[in-house]
Amino acid sequence: MTDSARVLAISVGTALPLVVAGGGTEAVVLSAIRKHPLSTQLRPLAVQVHGLGLVGDEQADRTVHGGPDRAVYLYPFEHYAWWNAIRREARVPESNRPLGFGALGENLTVQGLYESELWAGDILRIGSVLLEVASPRLASAKLNAAMGYGHAARDMVQSGNTGVYLRVLKPGEIQAGDVISVTPGPREVSVENINHRRRDGRRVLF
């Protein structure tokens, strides 16, 4: 499964104002969900990773993003086609344009590695960095704003196309094109199981 898994792009973002809606009201909050690629396979620049994430990346609300348990966010590129189709169905303005790297707020856009193949505690080696799978993403209204329609967070939960948050075990350097190798952890709780429990509204214990 992971022999061909690799990083397609590495993206970072800064905290900027974002309009979010909910309960019939709108609010302007700071968010770094809008990422831009620093390193792609066409321009494979090295990016430094420290204990709390990528150099140059910000998290505006550390209660739901960032910190040691959510230092790096990985997302499978294969899900992009699904999001592009959903946005077209929702008649999102400019949805005729495919989403670009980092559109889901991810730091690592990867190919060949899915949520269904990962368990909490699995170790990923990318470049000189070691990362540990912590948990799948639990999206908020900020994703709705970034995707341009009001049910994106719900759709992420229902589909299981969540991506995963990673802890940094060993800082170092990564770049687009790096191969991803996976070392199994204790394999007690799968990312897929956590997503199923969240989708069904059940408490997640791990």
C-alpha cells in the first residue's frame, strides 16, 4: 500500500480573517486554513519541521488546531476529485476550477496513503522526519467557509475523507517527492474506526 506513497506538496499558511457562518449569523475569525504550497514536485524545496509543525505555518486557534497532537495535517490527494464534484453540485462560485494544493488546510498533500490504512500510533518516515498518527481531523465551520458551502464539515465527517493529524517525533527536513514509509504502531484503534464512531455520534475513546 505504501510502497508508492509520496508527498505531492507541502503547504503552510498564516492566520488571516475568515468569515464563518452558523445559526443564521456571521462572524469574522482568524484562521490559517488557507494554505499555499511551498514545495511541489515541480519545485521540490526543502521545508523544516520542528516539534510543533512546519516552519512558517501558523494556527490561530490552538484549542482545535496545532499543539503537539495536531502539529502536522496530512491529506490524501485522491479525495480532491470528490471535493471538486461536491462543490460543483453545490454551485460554489469558481467550482469549475479544481482545488489547489493545501485547499483543505493540509500541510502535506500525499498520494497513495489513505485513512483506511492508518491506525493511531503508526509511525511515518518522510525525509529525515518521523511523524506519529494521532487522530483524524474533526472539521468545523471554518472548513465550510474555505470550501464555499455550508455543509462541508458535515460531508467530511460522513465521507470519512478527513485526513489525519500527526505528532512530530523527530524534527528534520522534508520536501515534495519524498517517499512515505509506514511502521505499524500498536494497531489498537484505527483511523477508520474513529471516523465511524464520530459519524454515528458515538464517543471516541483512544
